[in-house]
Amino acid sequence: MQALFDDEAAGIVVRFGRRQVTRQSKDPGGDTRVIIEPGQSAKLGKIVGARKNTSSARVLRSWEEAFTVWIWARDPDDPKNELAQYKALTALHNQVTRAMHLSHIALLTFGEPELVLKDIEFSSGMELKQPMNVLSPIEDIADETATAYAELETVILGGTYEAPSETVDGVDTITVV
């Protein structure tokens, strides 16, 4: 997703992690925020029967990994106009949905988007949370961590997989090549 936004010079920055949800955005532009948070109400999804996989490894089970996508946007030209803020939010939501679909991940499902109701958000934009699930194979290979990170990286960040590289301010980062 981040790779597509970078290619299109959209100025949208995608962050990952629970701690990112409560941080103030200091990203360039500052009019958008997209955060991928693992889990939905602290539940990480469920383990289900093995589903078909494109990998050559044997799939033992599949994990319907739950995520929450937090999307915040504002129209800086008309900050008091709620309709303008809603249009900015829905436009960004549509861009995020498009980016996820263009990632060519067929096993991605969306829940019902929910408006986040905070008085402060209405004075400086609007926010919604979008539940989603990614079907990840649990393969019969020695390094299952690599598979999980590769699937997450493919859906959210685009590019090719490289092992988790570091933790910055308590947030794991994933290097995209």
C-alpha cells in the first residue's frame, strides 16, 4: 500500500502498530493518517482449516489475521465544514481500499467501517476505523515468522520481504526492498 502511494506521489504515509493510533501525526502534509493496527478489540483473528496457497510449501492451517485500519483525513481549506471533512475522509478511505485491492491479495476481507466520534476530530478532520482480515497460511516450514511477515508486508507495504530490522520507539519496523 505504501509503495503505491509513493508511486502516485499521493503524500499519504502508512504506519503500523498499536502505539501509532494515539500519536499525533507529524508526517509531511499532515492532512492524512493511515494506521494499520494488529487485531480488532485485542483479538488477532482465528485459526481455520488450510486454504489453497500459491506457495510450494504444505499449508497446515490458515490464520484469518484481524487488523484495524485507522483512517483520518481533513480538508484544511474548510475546517469547520463537516461535509468537507466527510468528503476528505471518504476520498482517503477509497484510496486505501483501492491500494489494498491493487496489492493483488485475493484473500482480504473488509468489515463495516465505523466513524470515530471524538469532538476534537470534528474540529480538525474526521476519522474512521475499518476492520479487515487477511488470510495467511501457516506453512510446514521451519521459519513461520518469515511467512507471517512476508504476508503482512505484501498486503500493507508492497515490495519484497526482508527480515524485521529494528524497533524504533517500541514499534517494530519492517524493511521493504
